[in-house]
Amino acid sequence: MKASYKWLREYVDTDLTPNELDELLTFSGLEIEGVEKVESIPGGLEHVVIAQVLTCENHPDSDHLHITTVDVGGERPLDIVCGAPNVAAGQKVVCATIGTKIYTSETEYYEIKRGKLRGAVSEGMLCAADELQLGSSHDGIMVLPDDAPVGMPAKEYFHLEEDYTLEVAITANRSDATSHIGVARDIVAVLNTRTGADKKILWPEVADLSQARNTTANPISVTVERPDLCPRYTGIVLENVKVADSPEWLQNKLRTIGIRPINNVVDITNFVLMEVGQPMHAFDADKIAGNKVIVKTLPQGTSFVTLDGVERKLDERDLMICNEQEGMCIAGVFGGEKSGITNDTTRMFLESAYFNPMSIRKTSKRHTLKTDASFRYERGCDPNITLWALQRAVKLLQELAGATVASEVIDVYPTPIERAAVDINFNRITRLVGQEIPVDDIRTALLSLDIEIVSETAEGMSLRIPTCKVDVYRECDVVEEIMRIYGYNKIDVDERISSCLSFGQKPNPRRLQNIVSDMLTNNGFSEIMNNSLTKAEYFENNADFDPARSIQILNPLSKELNVMRQTLLYCGMECVVRNLNYKIHDQKLYEFGRTYQKVEGEAAGTAVTDKYEEVQHLSMFMTGNDAAESWRGKPAPVDFYHLKAHVMNILRRMRMNITRMEFVPTTKKYFAEGIDIIFRDSKKELCSFGRLNKETLRRMDCKQDVFYADINWQLLLKSYPSKEVLYAEVAKFPEVRRDLALVLDKSVTFAEIERVAYATEKKLLKRISLFDVYEGKGITEGKKSYAVSFILQDKDKTLNDKQIETVMTKIQKNLESQLNAHIRS
């Protein structure tokens, strides 16, 4: 929220500079994100002065330029070339001297410099009204009255407004600070508590409506059908309203804090909003059908056109301000197109209400409408200030729009909201804070914050909290208020250091994740982090994911973020596609993240945590070329085997026993081709990887092949060997290699060969690799030839031919019996 420095000083008597206020408020828990100088005219007319034209002659080399000498109140007159048709000797004018910045927009400008025009020296510029943004005329230079003082800075002559804005960071618990008076309240409390001052909030004048009577020919009645959503509704009818432009002082106040002036009626409601934090809405009373204001909800799907001209479909839970026939306004969020104030309005109904914060927030999110009113209502406005705000607005409308009160105050408040009662104990405050705070400072802080002290004893106080502080209702909340006003920087910090021994679980999940992250990063991968929320559309009509298992978000920020993700696939693909749109065609990405699903059937327990499943996964994406372009050769595009190599390296680095796993064709429909890795004993799926099919790529609007791997990281950690790695000497005896050319059925995989070989010889067999695959001439149809190498080694002695032959014979026989393999002749 933007707060005006000059505006704040209207409510609190202080000489603090903007930067001093910044420090004071930030150290009292109301963070100021920035202080910015604001001028009603960009540049502030710096270096622009009131001047007098002494001489004016025609330029000898031009038919429209004039050579003038101008007195600017300096040591000598300036020579200025001017092209205005109305320039003449003796005129009082506005002169931009050298160094003046003439703004053509809020950010663009050109600077006045010494130069020559058609050979004549020019040391400044005589200005038209529009050039200095002092008007719209460009017929000629500005000619001022004869009594205009020469040499006076133009910003003084034109009474230029200069102010500072403080960007206040409003957290969810500080609804009381969403106005200038709210911020001023904190300033008063801090100054009174820390400096011993006795300052008060300088409340502005309001209209006395105690004698208001119904004088209108068409009185308006108010009915609140949903008091749970609208606990208080206050309104009044005004007549003889003259809609016009607001006075300059009001327009400047609103512009300073970034609000565009519209007309005096709308500007007054915005002024009161920013002054005291109470949103208001003005209706054209002649457009209220049946002279009835009804606060209710409308049927699901009802069409309603808002002020921005957009037709919106209402939810049955949206609170509406209606007349006898239709809705006029989405309560607390946005006005309607038909019922607003126009230049022809003479009768108006002014609303000042308190709405249920949760209801307003949900409506605002449903329609993606964020307004100044909804910002305050959803945080919780003060229900007991609606009448004061109404009186304040009526006072301004009487002064600035000629309005007359035409009805009694309508105040529907069936169940008044009382101040919260809180007891505080001085000893508990000391225990919470860590040191004793003087009781006098506690008392001053509380009273300055408008917290009523009902009674006080030596042990503590009984308090009544103002209803503007919706987040203060416990003793610890009051202590927080006291601490921030007293000053966190006045709390002593104990110099002692306490520590304790802790023993982490083994294996350490974070350490293992870092190891794999480092390995992937060193291999050219980049880590991504995506939102756990995604759109439900991904899981609809999806053969791999059941939309019924999606966890819906009750109050989604948008339709793009309305469920929790069941997979890392789609969020990762969004990153891939975004990078492709930025012309980044070669990508290697990975993400550690959680997936979320509902647990269905008998597996779902009674506890909330048993109804949902949350699993940690590792995803990998590869697309484009495996390496960057180089003069050494053409880069190869990534393929299935590039991805497989990285997956296998991860499994090896995590000390997985490959022989415990089965490699089977994938069952995932989003793959065009792929492999699932499954534990043989438990049949649990550890990993899936492969090339995404065209349908998935089309759905994500991706125009090049993408290879994707999904590793169940949680299962991988559970399977990590508990036995620690022990040092072993490098073997002193040589390795022996033997090759077999095997003819097998096409359905047999290399993983099955590995499994049989390792099961046959566990001690001497160290490695197996496939170095050639052949199909064609000399090989029977439906068969293939694998050339496989076997590395044997004994760490205690050199292997002899007999031992080697015995091992290889056993392996060969088992391959023949279990896989129907035979040696290629």
C-alpha cells in the first residue's frame, strides 16, 4: 500500500522526515519497502524560472524564428531563440534554463542545452503550457501577468506540490494498517512509548447525521438476507448531488498514491478508503429498481456485467448487492455496469458495509478480481467504523458535490461485534520477551494503540481490543503488539550459545540427493523447481492417471493451479516448452519433487494422513542434441540410450544391485517406447524411462522429441544398502576377458543375460558388457546375435585356464537352458 507523507502528517503532528518515518515504522513491525519522491509535474520544474523578455527581433535567416534577450534574474540576460508567434518584448514568461529536463511522458525527457539555431546562440527555451505540463495549450508561449516576479522558481510561482510516498508492506495480520490513519496510529504509539511524547490521532471532521430524517420522495429500504456474509450494512440517501471533477487538492492526493481521479463522488469514496480503510460504494439511487437494496446470493451461473464491461458467471456462494430485479454489485469486490454513478446522477445511495472476510476472498479468487476494496475486506475491516466512514464521506460530499441528506441513516447490524477481551500477565510477558518491559511503557503502548485497559493490578491487566485489530485476540498477540511498539531492537540478545548433539538418520536423504544432484549437474543437467499445483485438465481423459485421485484445491488461485500434481511430467514439460519458445533447443533438466494422490479403497484409513499419498520422485528430461555445436564434428541428437546411461549411473551410484531388478517394456501410455524397472521380489516399480509419444507432445505443444525418466526416489532411498562402504585394496592380480557370440530369440534382453550370468558366478565375475548386436544374413528369422564380454578376476590369485574354462562353461550351459541361447558358429 502506498501512503503519502504529507497526508500522514495531517493525522499526526510530527517533524520526522520521510526517511526517519521509514526507519521508525520498519523497526515497529510495519515494513516500508521504499520511499519515493512524487511531484505533481515530472521533473518538478527544476531550473525553470519566471523571466522577462527584454528585446525581440526577427531572425535574419528564418521567417518564423525570433532572437530574444531574456532577464531570468541572473548576472546577465540570456540570448534565446524562440519560434512562438506570440513572443514580444516586455512579456513576463516562463523560461527553461540550461539543464532543465522537459518531460514528454512520465519517464521520457529531453534536456535543454546551449546551442545554435540558424547560427544564433540559444541559452534556454521560452515554454508553452503543454511543454511544462501546466496546461494543454500549444498556441504559443505562456504569457504571465505583469506582477510575476522575475527570477522566482516556477515551482514556487505555480505552487507545485511535492510529496513522498512510503510503500508499506501489508502482511495478512495487519488489516489495521491498510489506511493512512492506521499507519498514523502506529507512529503515535511508537513516539509516545519511545520518546515520552503525548500525541493523539488528529481525527478529521465528520457530518452530524443524528438529526437526519427521510425527506426523499422515493425512500430506499435495505434487506440483508445473508447476515452471516454481511454482519453490518450501513447506508444513506443523498440528493442534489452535482457530479463534476474533484478539486485539485483531492486529485493530487489520489494521484500521489497511484489512484486515477474520476469524479468528485468516486474520488471521495476512494479518499475515505485510503484515509480510514473502509471501502464504500456509491449507487445511482434512480437506478435501484423498486427502491430496494437486497443483500443476498444469486443462483449458480447467473450472468452479471461488471464495471469493466466483462460478463461474468456468478457462483451461488457470491454475495451480491441487488435491487428488486437484478444484481447491482459483487459485494466488497467490484461494482456493476448499470448501477454506478454517472455525470447525470443527482440522487445517490451511499453504502458502507462490513462483509465476511472469507466470503470476499473466495469470491475475489473465483473471479480473479483484485481490487482495493477486496484487499481490505478479505483481511478484515473494522465492523464498528462503517458509520464513522459514512459520516466522513457525507461531510465531503456536502462540501464538494453540494449533496443534501435525504434519509435517515440505515444501519442493519443485528448482532454487534464486540471488542475481544484479553487478560495479560506481566510475568508471562517477561518470560515471552526474555526481559522485563516497564509497566509504564506497556500502558503507553496499549493506550496509544486504542487498546482499552479495563482494569489493572500488580500482576497484570484486563484489556478490550479494538475491532480494527482482527488478528489480536490472545495474550501472545498483545505481547507482540507491545514488543513491536516498545522496539525489538531494545530487547537484549543473550551472548550465550547453546547446542546439543543430534544424530541424523542413515542413509542421509539430503546427502544422497545432493550427491545425485551434483552428478547430474556435472553431466550437463540443470535443476528445475516447479509448483506442486497444476491444472486438472492434464489428468482428464488420461489413461495413465485417474482424475478421481487428483487432490482438488478448495480456493485455487486460478484454473491453471487447481489440483496438486500426480506426476512431475507435465510441470517439467511446461519448462521444456517454455525454453523451446525461447529458442533453447538443447536441454537436460532434472527435478526432485513430490507427487500427490488420494488413497482409495481399503488402503485409505480413517486418519486424514491415511487418505492421501505423498511420494518423492526424481524426474529427468532430455531433448535436442547431446552436446553443443563444435568444429570437431556434428553433435548427435539425444536418444533412448543416452537417457538410459544416466539412469543406470544413478542406480549404480546409489549402490543398487541390478540383478534384483527386472527390465520390462513400459506400461505407461505417454511413452512411445520405454522401459519399466521393477524389483523382482516385491514387484514394486522403481523407475520408468523412454521417449514421449506424439499425443503427449501435441498436448504440451512440443514440436521435438523429448526423453523422460521418472525415478521413485522414496523407494530408492528405502532400498539403499544399509551396509557401509568399506575400503578394499586394488586387486593385485589381472583381469581376464572372455567373449561369447550368442544367438538368442529377439525377445531376450541383455538384462536377462546379466541376471543369469551373475547368478551363475558371484565370486569371479566382475563385469558384463554388450559390444555388438547383429541381425541379418546367417541369422535365423526371429533371432539375433549378441556379442558379450565377460570380465573375470580373483583378488587372491591369478586365474588359470582351467578355472576360466570351468566358469565360462557353467555360464554357457545356464544361458542355453534358461534363455535358449546357443553359440554362434
